[in-house]
Amino acid sequence: MRFSVRKLALMAVLVAVALIVFIVEAQVPLPVPLPGAKLGLANAVTLFALFLKQGDVKQGAGSSASQTVEKSHTIASKQKEHQIVSLRTVDAFMILVCRIVLGALFTGRVVAFIYSIVGGLMAFGIQAVMRRFVADKQIWVCGAFGAMFHNIGQICAAMIITGTMAVAAYLPVLIVIGIITGVITGLVAQFTISRVSKAARI
């Protein structure tokens, strides 16, 4: 029960952080003459949730095979209390969807919700697949691909909404911007996970 509560609390915090970042970023657009272009820092929270793993606290140097069973159980209990709460792919997906839905409710932008949900789902899809092959020190690569697919999804949504293929002309520029911003968000998630893992082992 304690683990479930901790996981729920962590997910709630991540949704809140992603929502705050999303709302603040929506008020400060990039100085680029392209509609919808932004850093997408909220995706760093999704990457964090995807790549967060369960870590153990290091045992003390004085541990030995001769320690009593009772003391071993005590050490194991303390380690369990200090473990990082690991999140499943479905948990990260729920965090993403909650952030997108709440973001649309807070900003009141229905059309933006369509762009966000389509782009977000495509980005999450590629990131969830890459998670199986990308090392912890290469999360920035996953971030870059996620940003590219997010832009592709937004362009697809724009073509359906506007009924014209002309918006596809923005795609090459958006992909270039997406690679840059995706690397940034990936590095943010990578650095945060590294710091959290180190703190859990102190």
C-alpha cells in the first residue's frame, strides 16, 4: 500500500510540474515566425517518467555474511523505504494525457488540444519504443525523436483541420527546430534522473 501511495503521489507531482511548465511556456512563445513553435519542455516530464527506474541504496561497507538474519531484514527494510518509485509505461502515458487534458482546460484552447493530443501520442509512441533500446545516457536522442514525431503529428492534425496540404511546407523547419528542442528536453530529463538516482544512493 505504501508503494502504491508513493507512486500515486509521484504521478500527481509530475502532472502538476508538467502542467505548470506547459502553461508558462504557452505564454512565452519562441521568437520564431512559425505558429505553435515552442521548446516543449513539458515533454521532459514524460521522458523522466518513462526512464525512471527503481534504484537501491548502497549497503554499508561493514556488511558481512556473519550478520544476523534480523539485522539483514532491517537493512532490507530500510533499503526498500529509500528506493526510487519506478513507473510503468502506462503510468507515463497517464501523466501525459492528464497534462494535455488539464492544459486544454486551463488555457481554454480546444483546437490546441487536438494538436497537443495528436502530437503527444505520436511522440509518446516513438519514445516508448525507443526506451527499450536507448541507454540512460542517451535520453536526449529519445527526446529528439519524440519532438520530431510530435511535430509530424501536429502537421497531420493541421492538414485534417484546415483541409489543405499547404501546411506541410512548415514540416522541414519544424523538424529542425524539434531536433534542437528535443535534445534540450532530453538532456533536462537525463540530468534530473541522474541527480535523483545519485540522491537515492546517499
